[in-house]
Amino acid sequence: YFCVAFALSAWAANLALMRWPPPGTQRSSLSEYASSPSDGRWLALLSGVVCAIGNAAQFVGGDMAGFASADLVQAFPIVGTVWGVACLGEFRKASSRVYVLLAAMYGAFLSAVALLAWSVR
């Protein structure tokens, strides 16, 4: 029921913010949104799909390893840096030291997940 309530409240909040926007921004509508150019809309949709898969994986992991343990290995920083590197080019002009630190971060995270999965058995 939580997911259904969240989805409905998200729709209500978005439609309300379109109709009564914060000060300094212009009013919009759902038909205006649908007819606007969709330059980055596919990226936003893909981001939501990735987030949903991650949440589902966390619930499955919580069932297997305990929800406190599964909550410790949330991948938000990892996903954020992957998006930054792959799509936004955030580290394009970084030094080789930064790339070593990024690789170490990915390695530490994957090691932690592997150790957590191994501890369940």
C-alpha cells in the first residue's frame, strides 16, 4: 500500500506544483508538459527505472540478510558517480589520482556487498 500511496501523492504534488508554482517560476500544465520537447525526459525515466530496480534489490537483500544490513549497502553514491562519469562527464578532466580513488570506492563497495552476501550463508 505504501507504493500506491506514494505514487498517488507524487502525482497530486506534481500537478499542484504545476498549477500553483513556487514564487518566481511560471505556471504550467500536464498538457503543456506532454507537448514540450523531450530532450532529457528519457534520462529521467531511465533514472527512475534504475532507482526502482535498486529499491527492489534492497528489499530482496533485506529479506535475505536482514533489513538493517541491507540498509547499510545503499548504492546511491555509487549510482550517482556512475551517472556522473558515464552521462555527465563530471570527471573528464580529473587527474589519474581521482580515477584511482573512484576505482577504490567502487572496489570497496563491491567488496562490502560481496562480504555481506557471503555472510548470509
